[in-house]
Amino acid sequence: MGVNGQDEGYLSAIQHVARKLNVPMPAVEEAIKWRLINQNEFEGRISPKSVVHVTAEYFGVGCKEIVDSTQRFKYVLRARHAAMYIMREVCVVRAWGKWKPVSYQQIAFNFNKRRHTSALNAHSIVLQHMEKDAKYKRDITTIMSLLGR
């Protein structure tokens, strides 16, 4: 898979942001890989799967831990909630010929949850944490930057 001019600019911007914020290089590599792999499937948009992979890599947890609803450790919950929040903010799905924001039900489905309230609750928890914790807000912003948003 070749890299075109637009992707070269994207790669340079991501590397610059990563160096400035001391982002772990594996997270940067994961973001780049998922953007290149998924750009055709989602017509250049960000897929839910790429959000999970990049968020997991950034927080240093496995994708399976984030998606598995039985893991209740604080570090896993923070990563899972972050992924759900980011999914709601940046992912879109094609419905009736138009691109629309991914629903809370669709987000919950990506995390093996049965009810949309899990995703809704995670979204509000992340908003509360971002108001109180500048580092967590910076983490969320950095992950969104890694995803190209």
C-alpha cells in the first residue's frame, strides 16, 4: 500500500504531535496503520475498530480488554470509556445514503454491551473527567489527533 501526498502530510503531522506530547510510538504506529488500512472501507472516515485499536495502544491495554465487558479494573475502564467517547465524537455510519454520527446503541454493540445506556454513561463520565483532569483531557485530545481529528 503506497503513501500518497496527503498521507505523507498526515504522517508528518502525527509524528510532530507525537514528539511534542511524548506519545508512545507504538500508539502512533497503530494510528497510522489503521488509517491506511481502513481509509477505503470508510471512505476516509474513522472506523470504530480503529478507535478501539488506537485507544488500546495509547493506554497500554489490549483491544480485547477494552471490548470485554467483564474487565472492571480502573485502567481498563478509563480506556474503554475513552474509546466510547471518541467513537461518539468522530465515527460516522452510512444510513439511508447519508453519513450520520454513530448511535449509542451501535457504540454499545462494538463493546459487547446490550444497552445503549452503557455508551451514554461512558460519554458523560469522560466529559466529567475531562473537566476535572487536564491530563485526561489531553489524552483524549491526543488520541483524536492520532486518529486524524
